[in-house]
Amino acid sequence: MAGPLSGVRVVEVANMIAAPSAAAIMADLGADVVKVEPPTGDILRGAHRPIDPTAGPGPHPDGYFTVDNRGKRSVVVDLGRSDGVDIVHRLAAGADIFVTNLTEDRLARYRLRAEDLEASCPRLVYASLGGYGSTGPLAGKPGYDWTAFFARGGVSSVIGEPGGPPPAFRPGQGDHTTALALLSAVLTALRERDRTDRFQRVEVALFQVAAWTLASDLSMTLIDGAQPPKPARADWPNPLTCRYRCADDRWVALCMPGPRDYWDSFCVAADRTEWIFDERYADVTTRLGHAAELIAAIDEIFAARTLAEWATRLDEAGVIWAPAQLLPDVIADPQAEALGVFAPVQDPVHGFAFRTVATPFHIAGADIAVRGPAPDLGRHSHEVLAELGYDAEQIDALDRAGVIRPADA
């Protein structure tokens, strides 16, 4: 069965996470994605954290690189050479979508700006991703998700305990969020291209996507100009939207903000039915005035039972809660299995069989799947150049000159 993007050709001139992960989803959707890499390769190759020794002896697959590059074809091109730039122009001429996160100065140097490609690629969807976009005082400024998304984008200012340093974030968390925005924009532009038969330019910035993720907070700050409060857990305003530690050092998260009042049900689960009749806790408003004392009391209650014991009690009471799971818990979660959160990868070249994170949505009846591992560096260089019309002698000459040869070949 053909994927939704079957027949769509994508050229990716990008590295690291945000732009490549958007192109990886396009590959999952059936697009033919050609990843253009420098002779030294994408800097994300081999950049994963050390494998836990309990995973057994190696070699191990590069799961970090795979999640953002599965199902693509890799072509090595030295863009510092004019004949290398010509290769990419020929690739773009036969493509539907061009994805890049190169900085503005590099795009200009390699003649890969939108204006450089529009004349020869009049039906191309040109998608660029950066930290801050191409206009304004920060135009073209380099930025990772930690700087452009979490720090300057304000995300780090509204989470964590008050008075502490800005919390650190996990690798690629803002990048993968931004990738979904890039994917949405590209697919919309592809629809517009098909409707108008005209060149489309798409631009996505990590900084702007961060603002969208904070839209609920920012919508109010736009009105009152104030920074939202960041209370300590012990001073959380609503004890039924707080986190509590269990006897086995695991945590649960409660989230019952309303409009339904779950207080009676929670009191039954906590063996505190007397609180149901306590006037201090009669409704949400009165409980807010006693939140600190309630949280302290509930801390003691949760500390008396394990997470497994609380899971049974809270589920039987019908309240809204979740365990604060560790990542090994997440990959073993039966709900993850039911949703297809993780997908198998077969790598016949290296003999690996492992799992990766799947595309985070479903379309009924559509073939959306991880279609293969991340490619070895330059594995498809000769194949793709032959498709572009280069003959064997030309390909050998480019290879010998190092234009399409990996640096360690």
C-alpha cells in the first residue's frame, strides 16, 4: 500500500534534529527523501549518550540518529565545490520539497537560497528552519532548541521550582516540537503549490514555535504584561493539581482542575472521608485558601503507600491521575503498545533489529510506517547521481575528486 506522500520527492540539506526529523516523518508518509550530507556527515551521527552496559555487548544501532533519519537515502556532497552545488541544484530541480536549516550566509555561499532555486524549480516547496527566522534583529542568528526555544522563547521561565536556575531540557525536545510545525507548514504549502502551480516558500523558527507552545500563558501576558507565577510545589494553589511522592520514591501527578469537583472521590481514595464534611474544604474556593496545609497532609498520606497501591486506589475512585513514569516504564507501557508509539526497525546491512519512536499520529487506512533504518553516510550517492543523469565516468570522477566521497572512505 502506498503512503500518503508516495511519489513526492524531498531533498534535505540539513543537520542535527528539527529539520531532519520533519523530513523523517515525510519518509514515514511514503516520500522519497534524499539527505544531502557533507563529507564528514551530519554532526548528529554518533552523538548519542553512552549505551547502558546492561544492554549487552555491542555493536549497537545509533538510535539517536535513526529516529530523525530513518527511511532516507544519503548522498555525500561537498558544497564547497561548484560541481557539488550543481548536484544539489539538479536534485532540487526534480524535487517537490526542499528542506534546509543552513544559515543564511551558507545558503548564499552555496547558491541555495529560495531566490537561487525559484527560477529553475518553479513548483518547489522551499522550507527553511532556523532559530529566529530571516527577518528582524536576530535574523540568521544560530540557535539550538536550548537557546532559541527554551531560553529566549520563555519556556524555561515558567517551569521548575521558584528561585532555582533555569531547568535543563532533554535533547531535541523543542526540536521535535518544531519539526511538527515544519511538517504542517510544508504539507499546507504542498497543497497550495498543487492548487496554484507556483513556487512556495515556508519558514519556521524555533523561537516562534516556543511562543505557540506557551500560547495559554502568553495570551494573558499580552493583556496584563505580567510574568505568570511559578509557585513551589508545597505552595501549589490547588492540591488536586499537584504531584506527590509515594512510599517507594515514585511520584503521581493529580490533575482535577474542574469544572467537575472530584474532591469526594479523592477523599475516599485517601481514606479521609471526614474531609468531605469539613467546612474548610467544602468547595474549590475554600480549599484554595487551605492549599498549603492540604498538600502537607496529602504528602503524608501518599508517603504511606507504594505507587502500585495508589494506582489501584485512584483508579477505583475514578479520579484523574497518572504515574510520573521513567522512560523504561514508558517503553513498556501497554498504552504505548496499543497506540503504536514505537515502531520496529530492521537494518539488514548491519544485522540490527530494534525499535524507534514512530510518527505521532495516525490516518485511518493510510500506510504510515518506518520504512527502514537511517542510511550509512553516502550509501546512495552513486545511485542518486545515476538517477539524475550522471554517467558512470562522471560519477567516478566526482568520487575520486572527493565531491561525493565520505571523508573517512
